[in-house]
Amino acid sequence: MKRRFQHPVKTSERGFVIIAVLWILVALSALATIFSVYLSNSARALATTDTSFTTDALVSASLELTAYQLLLSDEKSRPAQGAFRFRMDKAEARVTFISEGARVDLNAAPKEMLANLFEVLGAEQKAAGEIAERIVGWRTSPKENAANGEEALYLAASLAYTPRQSDFAHVNELGLVLGVSPEMAERVLPFVTIFNKSPGVDVLIAPAEVIAALPGMTPGALDDFLKQRASLPRNQAAIASALGPAKAAAPPPKTSAFRVLTSLNFDDGRHAASEAVIVLGEAKAKEPFSILSWQDDLATGTRSFKRAGG
């Protein structure tokens, strides 16, 4: 019998096969790692999206409930501020609302009140007056066939923009006004609005800083007013008497705009906060309210308060 002779596999060929197999294993391992990272990122993105949807739903619910409470009363008996809470989607929502009449309107407030507000919040008297002048210049249309002095000031300051010379479209435009530093703008923003639509403020709910900015207000009159404010009826004669020297400077605003702050505490320990401004419609209207602004992820800050006249 003839014996078959089998050629042995060359060592070099065997080594090549082993290297190829190792490369394949490395490639598969890399693909598995990439796929694992992809799944992790996708899960994280889905969780974030789900959280965002839940937060938006809770804030929307808080706005609807606020509008419902306010529209239960007629305009004369409607509360100027209030608070409530509710549970939904494994979270507790705490809601506070207050009329925009508590804030100084950048488009309607008199120059003296604007100057006083900046001074109360820390600006020097001269600088506060100049800032108020520039705010009025920002919101005022230029005269026809006349030199535009307001625009010239911005060009002389080498700014890349000129004043709007029309109503403020957003309160954040305050930071663009000549002479207003970013720090001062941040300090003033909690006290101003463009939704009051009135030169006056609702002194029964306005912050002390805003009341201190009323033309004619003195430190002594401010202290006296704040002590008795809680017991004052919503009666113009009583309010005017309590305001003392500032009584003629505070006509009550008539606004249907309300600022709604929603604080969310989820059962898993997460927190979120949103602030929105809504304007009410008619009680029987198809859309009982409209959203004018909405801001998420609020941060709290500190501010200093200098009494008027001191």
C-alpha cells in the first residue's frame, strides 16, 4: 500500500491566520464597545427628553390652573397674587403668581421713577439719572427732519448697534442701553417688565424697592407704608393716604398679565423651576390665556437695596 503524504502547513501561513483572527476579535470588541456607548448615550438622551416633556407638562398644567383660578373672579375681585400646589407625574408642583402691575414698565414708567429705581438698587444719583435718560431715548421714536442725537451717542461710544428708538421688545434689551453695565442690568431685571403697560405700579403687591422708587417717596413714608400695607383695603383713597407724598405718582395699573413661578420637586430628588408670564383672555374665550414669555432653569441671586433718599 502506498502511504499518502500530507504536506504540513507552513509556519508563516499559520502565523498569518492567527494575526487575522486577532484583528477580527479586536474589531468585534471595538464594535461592541461603540455599540455599548451608543446604547448608553441613547438611554441618557431618552431620559433627558422624557424629563423635559414631564417638566413642560407640569409647567403647562400650572399655567392652566393659574388662569382657571384667576378667571373664576371678575376683574374687580380678581386676586393680584396667590399660591397653590398640586401633585402630578410623581412630582410636587408649587406655584405662585403675581400681577405684572408689581413691576416697573420700561416702556411706560416716567423718567423720574426709572432714575429712582436705579438709585435704590445701587447706582449713583447722577449715573441713575443718565441711565433713565437713555432708557427713555431707547424707547422714543426720533423726530422727523431732526438730528438723531440718541443714535449719535451710541456711535460715539463705538458700539456695534444703535438704540431701537421704539418700545422695548424684551426686558433683556435693558443690558444694551448705553450706561447700563451687565451687573446693574442683572440687578434691575427682577423689578422691571414690558407687560404692565402702565406708568404706575400696584403698591399693594410691589416689592419695597419699587415702592421706594415712586417719585416723592421718602424713607420715613416708605417705612410707614410698608408697616400698614397688609391691612390696607384695595381702595384708592386709603392707598393714597397711606402713600403720603408719593400718592399722586402711583395710578393703579390695569393689567391682565401675571407672572407665574413653578417650582417642581420630583420624587427621585430632581428639581426644576420655570417662570412664565401669561395674559388672561375672556372667561368664555376659546383660549382663556396666552403665554407671553417662558423661562426654564431659573437661578437665584442676591441684590442690594438702598433706601430712597439714603
